[in-house]
Amino acid sequence: MLATNSSVIELENLQKIYHAGEVEIRAVDGVSLRIGRGEFVAIMGSSGSGKSTLMNTLGCLDQPTTGRYLLKGVDVAKLTRSELSQLRNQKIGFVFQSFNLLSRTTARENVELPLFYTNPHVPMRERQQRAIECLKKVGLGDRIHNHPNQLSGGQQQRVAIARALVNEPELVLADEPTGNLDTRTSIEVMELFKSLNDGGITIVMVTHEPDIAAYCKRIIVMRDGQVIRDEPNHSRLLAIEQMAQLS
């Protein structure tokens, strides 16, 4: 499998193998796939299917046992730990189920945090402005001085999304981003992801909820570490309309 200019992610026969005593566990077992620029992909599967392990690998948080992973044409296995960290911080934005916000800092300060790690020499005023712009993009321009305990769950997740965007990443990885939210707030967050994707951002999302996956343009289903289904979501627009009626 060769990298192309439009590829963000390319996996070739990827495997992640763990050992529990003499037992070999193939958490990811020979996965090959390509995700192009601007795609919106859901990775689904039951507990133990390998979707979370695959997501950790895509996020450069874990190394595969065998196989190749190209991120924007770069073979991550050939990078030093420092280079891998730099690639992860500059190219990938992360959104998690638990918002992972610092409780004693404002929304703006939470969003600024990635800039301290990737661009420590950026002037403070520029950092603040970039954070404010990202908060405006997610509809929180009037909440920049609020602390997490002054925000609803949906607003906290929007702060987390703004934080993921502040470094202008090539790719956003979202791991069960609506898992702690009610139905109406989940729809609002998914509408935000849809808007970001419509603006050209590549998004890969792990979810076990079909209603959430309905927002994605492509659905990958895993079982026992393997991809058993990978197809376009042809019913996407109808499913979104049905979800909107619940809000």
C-alpha cells in the first residue's frame, strides 16, 4: 500500500499482540485500511473488538507489534520518541469521553494548553487569541472566562473540542465523545463535529452507539481485532434528520 497525497492514515497489515502468560492476544489482527483527507469515520465494535487499541495506535499513543502505519506519509515506526511526540502534538487533536479539563483554569486557559507543548515560544497574546478563536468556533465565545464547574457537560466537551483544534491538526481522533452526555447534548456535539468535518477536518471517532455513528460518512466495524465491515454510510442524511427530531 503506497501513501498518496490525499491520505491522512494508511495501515498495512497492522497487528498489536499482547501476551497474558502463555496466551497470545491479538488485539488488532492484520488491519489494512486508508482514510483520506476530509473523511468522517466511525469505528464500531463490541467491548474487546480492538477498536480502542486501534484508536490508540492511530493516535501514536501505542506502537503496533507488526505492520506499517503511515500518518500523512510518515512511517511512525521510524521516528524517535521525541519525533513521535512532536508529530502527535502537531498533527493530531484528541477528544475523549471524559473531558479531561483542568478544574482550576478557565476555558481559554484549557484550550491554550497544547500550545505550551508544541509552540512554547508563541507570545502569550497570540496564544490567548488563538484559544479565543477556537472557542468561538465551537460556540463558546461568551464562556472564555468560565471554569469547568461553571459549564454544562456539553459545554465542557466543546471546550475539549476547541482544545483539540488549537494546533490546527490534520486529524481529530474522538474516543466515545458523547459517552457522558444526554441525547440532546449528544446531538448538539455531533452537529458540531459534522460542521467541522464539512469545513475540511478529518475525523475518526470510536463509538458503540449507532445513532452517533449515523453522523459519520463511513463506518468501520471490528470484531476480534479484525475489520469485518467497512462501507460508506449511505443513510447518513436520513439518520441525521431522524436524530434531529429527538432534540
